[in-house]
Amino acid sequence: MGTAVASEAERPLAGWGLVAMSCTNVAIAYGVVFSFPVFLPVLVEQFHASRGTVAAAFSWAMFMIGVSAVVVGNALDRWGPRRVFCWGAVGLAGGMVVAAVARSVWVLYLGFGLGGGMGASLLGWVAHGALLGRARLARPTTAIGVAYGGMGLGPLFMSPIAQRLIMAVGWRWALALIGVLACAALLALNVWFHPPGPVGRGPGEAVRSGGGAGQMAALRCALRTPHFWLYFLAFLTIGLGMFSVLAHQVAYVVDRGFAPLFAASVFGVTQVLSGVGRVLFGLLTDRWGRDRMFATSFIMSIAGIGCLILVRDPVEIWFLYAFVFLFGISFGARGPIMTAMAAGHFGGPAFGTIFGNISLAHGLGTALGPWMAGFLFDRTGGYRVTFVLAMLSLAVACAATLLLHRLSRPSGIPS
């Protein structure tokens, strides 16, 4: 029939091509922002400030990624990926350049935290989760897992590069170069590959969805369901538990007597394993179900943090290896599963808006975690309390996600 909807293969940049593009965007954006733990020790020395004060720059970035998710999901629904991702590339570069010329921690907050965080948000997992969540792929959890795998690939390459640049040209030039080169690559990729305007929406669909009014009506309906608030709780506690460890793991490993370049490499391996975990858990979830994979991912994260507590000096390097494997594989394992599950509960023309508001919780957790870990370090002289709190937080998240899996799609959400 002449009015039939085109297949995935007939649409521009659809199916696995869209997944590959999403993975590349996420890898570059998160490679830049997640290089912060490598910069943390030198920034503490540069600004003569406490770890809590300097780590707050990363907290601001995570906060912006979360808070702006509310805007990102709606912007993607309205203007499409080309504009949103190109704006993100410019914001990311601008933030890094401002941070590179910072003479005070407040300018560092403004550049890395606000500018870098907003840029990464426009290019990040929320935008691509919303984009892929309505792409009607045959294996959605696997596809989203591959796309989110970029969050591990980026830091794998960027962390050692950042450390070497710091050693070669100083931290200021390192930040500026990373930002500008990432921007150039992102602009070239997204202008070339993404068509202008919203992807997969015809004029009729835009009218039927009711535009902005329709999205807000769907959001108000979602807010009245227990599903929304369980997702909110799960995303909040996952962000709090995982990022309180992530932001400080390089500094912690250096404190235990390891060389800075080795610590940066450990961080990079942790992040690439997170990419492997996203893909692996996506594949296994499509085959074995969500309950089993949710529980496995949380057990691995909690056990990994426990191993990190046991690392006291370089002699106990095997505990560090265990942490890298367990924490790394499970770090992003839940993202693809929860995105696909949320698409099943709230999928429709307003999914980007609803998912963006849910993801606000993740931003709050990832913002609070790094600052909290630095604050507790400054008060206690160590990270043991932080790591125990992180494990408790993940236990709460596990309970919320297992309950969510047992709930059917709420009524009244337009599909």
C-alpha cells in the first residue's frame, strides 16, 4: 500500500545504524565528562582546595545532566536529534574551554559543571534512550545496551589520553584540547548522519500527539502512578550509590600507593567493562528475563565496592582487580534494562518528556554522590563510610526495580 509505514531499513539512519550513531555520540560526550576523576588530584593541588570542594565540579556536571534531562527529552520530541546533538557538542566544548582558563573553583563549576554537564546531557543517555525507546527495534534492550555501551568506550580511551596530556602540556591545555576536538568530531558526525527535524514522526503524528500540550498531559498522568515514583527512587539511589564511588576511585587508588597513570588506567578499564556490561546484560535480559539480571547486577556492584574497601596497599592488588571487574561490568548494566522497561510502561509520543522527568532523579543522585563522598572524606579522612552508604543505597534501588518489573503498564498513558 502507498501509505504503508516504511520499514526500518528504508528509513534514514534507522535500526542498527541509529544504534551505532547513538553509541558514538555517547562515547565521545561521556569520555570528556568522565575524564574528571583523572583531573581531580591535580585540580586539588592547583586550587589548594579540599577534595569535596573540587569534586563538586563533577557533582554540578552530574546535576546538570539530571536536571536538564527534563528539557532534553522535550527538545528531542520537538526538534529532533540533529539540532539537539549539535547544541550539545558546542556546549560541551564551551564548558571545557571555560574550565581550562579557570582561576577559581567557581569558574571551574561554571565551565565543567554547568557548561560541560549541559552539553553532555544533550548528547547523553537520556536523549538516546528516548530516541531508541520509540524506534520499535526487534531487540530493544540489546539495542539500548549497545548504544549505552559508549559510556564505557569513551572513558577507556579518554582517561589515559587525559592523563598523558596533563603530563605533557598541563591540565589547562588538556581540558581545552579534549573539548575542542570532541566538538569537531560530534558536529561532523551529527550534521552528516542525522536528517533535520524529528526522526520517525510525520506531520499527522505530531498533530495527533497534541504537541507540547499533549506531552504535558501525558506527564501529568504519569506523575499520578506509582510506576513513576518507583522509577524516580531507583534512579536516585543508583546514581547516589555508583557515582559516590566513581568520582573518587582514582584518588582512592592513588591514596593506596598506586601510581597516578595506573590509577587512571584502572578507571578507564572500569568504564570499558561498563560498556561490555551494558551490551552483555542487554543480551541476557532479552533471553533470560529482567528479574534475574537486575538481582545479579546489584549483587555485583555491592560486592565490587566491598572489594574496594579491602584495598589498603599495592600488595592487595587482587582486591582491586576484583573491584574493577565486578563494579565495571555492573556499572551501567541496569540502564538499558530500565530504559526498555520504562518504554514499556510509558512508551508513546510523549516518552521523551516522561523519561526526561524520571531521569531528573538520576541527575540528583549522581550530583549528590561525588560531593557527599568528598564531604565525608574531609570529615573522616577516608572513604569507608561513603562506600558502606553506597552499598545500602544500591540495596534500596534493587528492591524498587524488582517491584517495578512486576507492575503492568499504567492506564491512561497514550501509546
